[in-house]
Amino acid sequence: MYMKRYIKLLPVVAVVAMSLYACYDEKMDWYRDPSWGEIDQSEIPLQLAEKISRYDVLNAYSTYTLGVGISLDLYMNDDTYQALVDENFDEITLGYEMKHAAMVRSGGGIDFTSVDKFMDKLLAAGLTVYGHTLVWHQNQNATYLNGLIGPTVIPGAPGENLLSNGGFEDGLTGWGGWGGTLQLTTENVLVGEYALEVKVPETATAVWAAQVQSELFPMEVGNRYQISFYIKSDAPGAVRISFGTDEMFESQYPPNHASDGADNTISTSATWKQIVYDADHSDIEFIAQSATGQFLFDLGLNPGVTYYIDHVYVVDLDAEGETNYVPNGSFETGDLGDWVAQNSGAGIEVTNEQSTAGSYSVKMTASASSEAAWDLQLHSPDMYVTAGKDYTLSFYIRSEGAGQGRISFPGLASEYPWMNWQGTGASEAFTTSSTWQQISVDLDDLKYAENQTSFKLSFDMGYVAGMTYYIDDVSLVEKVSAAGASFLARTSGPIIIEKSDEEKSGNHR
């Protein structure tokens, strides 16, 4: 009877040996038969204790490298577990923590933080590592992988395009250039049927050696402007914008925060890239100093490169009805600024992992115990608008799986205690997925509580435990009443471009 009870000591080592290159970390979990209770070493008969003490460590009985599958968390935090591994084995394989899902972030970057700490501790003990499978039938970061074959989402511009031919659907009307060959293309197009193709000669020696001149567009002196476009190239390239004179804006050669340093140029590649110039992306304000504007694409820095340009937009950010009343609504300051994490869940931060335009978005992650909407909350700064007017609230959102959220308005009059996005009264929540979507709603006849001059909005995202959300381009604008048109009617909505079967298969070049 005693032998039957005390032999339970041996599986502590046996389970380690049975875990050799296990596919999941549960193989190394501690286990104790609950029917026998705790075992004290003093209860072991002396004869059996002496027999056990004569056994050496496991790898002393092998002539080959003896390995085991283990848990990173247990090895780092359980001294007894670590000692058993260090003493009995020569090599380890992590059960989970070196797999794709554990290391690859949603933006495609790899996080080595926990693995680096583990490696330092393991190598100090003299053990080696056998890496895990590169491809497996599960434990992949599905959000990132699905994003590779997901549609391209082009967010709507924050206003009306002042260019009449920014998509080159009217040929080269209004556009010109020198130093390179300009023509239309139907093969490398982002939106519509045409894009601009520019071939830089092999003899180009400077960034201004090949230039494309935009069409003229009207401006209002003193207003702020945004210039944006999409570009790609058949080889590593470089682009900047410039103005023929500094009488249009503050600088003839405006620097861009994304510039690589070479003549304020921004690198290009075979992938479409949006480049934005405005106060959030440049060291100048882009305040108009003349009634007419025009700009140049400077493309001559890299000889022999062919560029493709599409979806060129010029927007008056101060046009009537287009002032965004949400401070830092695009999070392009790189931090939360005056946004407040009311209930931070597992974390709220500004990140460059995901964005719809620009470089940043806000990342919100619910805790593992999150149940209610208010378990994860982010409050906006104060927004000062006029009571009684009509406004449109919009934002972009995506999640790492099937998510759910709502908007509430702390302190606002009872007409908007929360926002029912379904419009039926049946649910106060909206749903999210791994694809960016724009959500917008009209706040008509906005009402403040008594003596109130401003209000906040709150993203309440705690419905789904452990879910991660990305939110970008939060906008509150006054609706335009002219001709009965709303702001959204005057502004281009998001353009969603599905990838072809060839692109999804990876066979395209």
C-alpha cells in the first residue's frame, strides 16, 4: 500500500521525459493525484529513499541530446520546474511561445521580448533550443495573415477634393511634367480605371531631374490644407512634393515627418503607400498664402525607376462644415494627449501597428475578466460645439476578432446617454471585425445639460474579454445644410478594393 502511494513521486520526472518535443505546453504542467493528498519526503521508507537517491539525472543515461517540450512561463517563474529541466535535459522546445501566434503582432512585426529573456536564462544554464515549427495547422496570428489577403481600405478624405482630375480618369488633363516620361496606365491602378505612370530617365542626377506638375486648384487665404496621394514604384524609389514658389505656403520644399532625410524625400516600393502632407505630417502648417495652388512631385533622385501615382487629393481643412471638433482625433501626435483611459483594461496606448491614414491609431485591449462595456473605456478631450446644431460623428475601427463596442457621452443631456448604432432600440452596441470599417452617425439638434459648454465622447469596448481594438480618425463635424447635403455626402467614403485570386495566392509580381 505504501509503495502504491509513494511511487507517485516518480511521475514528476517521468512526465518531463514523456514531453520530448511536445506540441503544446500542457504536457509539462505539474500534476498531482488529488486522491492521495500531499506527500512528505519523511514518509518515504528508508529503503525506497536510498534507492531513489542512487538514480542520476536523466541525460546521464543517454548518449544523445535529450530534449523536452516545456512552458516558458513555468520555466521563468517556477524554480523547481526550472531546476528539473536544467538538471535532466540538454535541449528544449517551447510548447507555444515561439509559435507564430505568440510572436507575430497584428501589424506583422515580431515581438521577441519574452523569448529574449527566456533565452538569456536558458543559455546561462547551458541548454540549447530547438525552434518550433515555422508552419502549423493552428496557433497562427489569423488577424495578420487574413489581413495579407484582405481588402485594401482607402479611408475617405476629410473634405471635398479640390482637384478635378486627381484620379487621372480624364487622362492627363491639367497635369504636366518634364525630365521624365508621363503616360496613363491601366495595369497599376489603385482606384478607377487609370493611374499616372512616370518613367525616370537613367541619366537623372537629382530629385528635381524628373518632375510632375499638378493641375491648379483654388485656395482660401488663411485656410489650412492637406495634400495626399498614393504611390508605388517598380524598384526602390523616393518622392517629395515641392512648390514652384514659397508664395503658396510657408516653404517651397516642405519637410514631411515620414521623410528619409535625402532631400526630404520619402521612400517608395512595389506596394501602394499613402503619403500625406498637412500640419500633422509636416513641420509647416500648410496655411494658404495665395488664391491659387499647385505642387510638384519630385521623382528624380533614383535614376531608371518607374512610378505609379493615383488618388491624389487636395482638401481645404477649414472649409465650412469640415472643422473636426475632436482634438487629436487621428492620434498623430504619437500619444494620447488629452484623451483619458478611464478604465484601461489590459492596456490603452497609441500605436503605429495599425492605422487607416497617417502613422498612428489608438489600441485598446480588454482584460481577460472584462464583461461590461465600461470595463474598457477611453474618454475624449473636451469638445466645444454649439447646442442646437446638427453634427456628424465618425471613426474607423477594427478588432483582432469578432468584437463589440458602443459610444457614450459622459455628461451630455439625456437625449444621448449612449448611441444606438442599430437604430432599432434593440441594441446599444456596434460590431467589429478584423477589417477596418467606418462608423458614422448624425447627432441632430445637439443638446447640452444646463450650464454645460462642452462634452466628451467615450469609447466603451469591454464587451468581449481579451479582445484588442484599433480606433483611428475620430471626427465630429458640423453638418452642411446647403442644398440639403450632409458632410458625409460631400466627402468621399472609404474605398474598399478586394484582392484578386492571384493576389491572394501570392502568384502576382
